[in-house]
Amino acid sequence: MAKPKTVETPVTTPASDDTITLTRAQVAEMIADALRVRQEDEAGNIVAAPPGMALASEIGTAIALAMDKNNPKKVTYGQFLKRGTANHPLGLASPKFTRPYFQNGRAIPYAGVSDEVVTLLNSITHSGRYINRKVEVIVRDNGGDGQSVEFRYKNGGIDDRMDLKSEFRSFKEMVSIIASEQQAEREEDEANPRKVVTRRPFGSGKNTRAAEEAATATGLV
């Protein structure tokens, strides 16, 4: 009587982050790439490949490197932040916004400006008109929400844009000029304390108050 055939059940290893799957074509391509790399020097000249076990070792190393390249390790969000970006190379150690910033009503994204610009923005201390009065800086006190800063300027028409371009070429240059002018104002105030005049908050001017009183009288507010 014939013995029943024994069917071997393959052992399945649970998948892990270090487990990868390669097809024969992928392995063959990696070995071919390794041979080509080993047969060319830095100048691109063809040289003899190492024989025997040395060649096998080189191929194994090349395959391992190719596998790492084709299967990058997972990176957590925290690790990504620590790596930094082009604008914030220090990652978590880069300077942060101390308050929200706006440009003609639009929020300025932190990721879109460099560490240097962040530092310049954080140095703005008060409202005023700068760069030949073409740019208005408004520092708002939002109560419990802290401060916010907005930069306003006319750029609706081509003449407006050309006029601004004659003063500065980039947002970074604009903020740098304003920061320098405010620094000069602070130094002048410190040198002449008797001449220091309390800066009026935005919206407290004579014309604004008159408009509010007229609106109240007509029942519009």
C-alpha cells in the first residue's frame, strides 16, 4: 500500500518594516548595474572587474545599497520636522513667528519665508508708514489673542507695481528696510526721550473718529 504523500506547508514570516519583495528582473537589473559600476572608473573609463569572490562581494554590497535606495525607511512627522527645510534648515530650532503676519489682507505662511525673514518680522514693534510712505505697517492689539502685524501697499495697477519695484525687489528686502527704519526710530527715541510721542493706534485718527461719529448719528452703526 502506497504511503500518503506529505504536503509541506510553507512557513510564513510576518511582514515587517524591514521586509521587501524583489522580482527576478529587479535583482538581475541591480546586479547588472553593479557590474557596470565596477567596470567604470570615476572618469568613465572601462576597467577590469574584480574576479571571483571579490566580485561577488562587490555585487552583494551594491545590491544592499540599491535595496536601501529603493526602499527608504519610514520617517515620522517629528523626524521630518527635525530635518529642517530649505527655508528653515535648523528644523525645530529655527526661529518661529511670535504672532500672525499679513500682507494686504493675506496671511504670510511660515513655510514660505526664511529664518532671516522670520527674525526681521519679529523685530517689528509699532505701526507707521515706511519706504517713502509707500508701505503702511499696522500693529494690531487683539486683546487676549495677542498682536498681529499687517503690511499694506498699493499694487493693483502696473504703475503701482513699478513704483514699488523702484524701492525694493522682494518681500525680504521690504521687511529689511522697514526693520532698519524702525530700529533708527527706536534709537532716536532713546537718545531724545523728551521728543518721544506716543504713537496713535491704527484707527484712532481724526478722520476715522469723525466718520464713526457721522455713522452713529445717521443710525448706520
